[in-house]
Amino acid sequence: MKFTPSKLNLFNFFKLPSAYWSGVRAKEITSEKCVATVKHRWFNQNPFNSMYFAVQAMAAEFTTGALVMYQIQESKENISMLVAQNKAVFTKKATGRITFTCNQGNIIKDTIQKAIATNEGQTIWLTSIGVNEKGEQVSEMQFEWTIKVRSKSK
């Protein structure tokens, strides 16, 4: 699959429907960064009239995971990926359109190359920053991804 925002949004529709229906949408993907947005609406709100934390987590995790998938495809290897841990810091109420960005594609590429070279599983912490329409940070989410080259069957 060629990684484009429209193909990632189609992927969300079929593979991550809760993210899709909550409004998570890919806006940009390159080898270095992924950007996704989600708009505060009735459907994804919490009782405090802001975006529910889990919706922010879906958008943030999506930006990190899409970059991992992108770099795995570039490697042309059969590699598994899974989130092991996550951390989050919320600094402001999330209202309006929130944009999440992860710009660690080069670090992911290096980690995948290390997994291929050593044939050992690797872990990597990736960060996605969420900002509102004024450019103010509303959250910072970190996800620990595990990456492992799958053994080749004979």
C-alpha cells in the first residue's frame, strides 16, 4: 500500500472503526512525520465539554503507528509491531480541532534496521504532540512500540 492520507483514512474505516467514527483523520504522512486531526464534537466529548482522553489517545497513537507501518513497508521485511506501554500528559482542555504530530520517522527507521541486523526485538518510545487551533499544546502522548522481525518459514 502506498501511504497517503486517504488510504490511511480508509484503513481507519475498516481496521480502526472507533477512531474513524470519533473523527480521527490522517492529514499528512512522509518518511519523517505523520499528522492527524480530530475535532471536538458531541460524539467524542467527555462530561467536561472537551474531548474525551481516549479519542486523543487514538489520534496520537495513530500518528506513531502509521509511521512505524510506513518504515516497516520501506524495509521490505516481515516485521511485527505492538504497543507495550503508553504515557500521557494533558495540559489544556481539548476543544475545537486538535492536530497530533509525530516526527520521529528517522528514529523508527534506525530501530527497524537494528532489529533486522540483530534479529532481536527492539522497543522504541514515540511521542505525538496535540495542539489546538491556536497552536497551544493540549496533550503529549508517548507510546512504547515493540518491533520484531518475524521468522521466515521454510
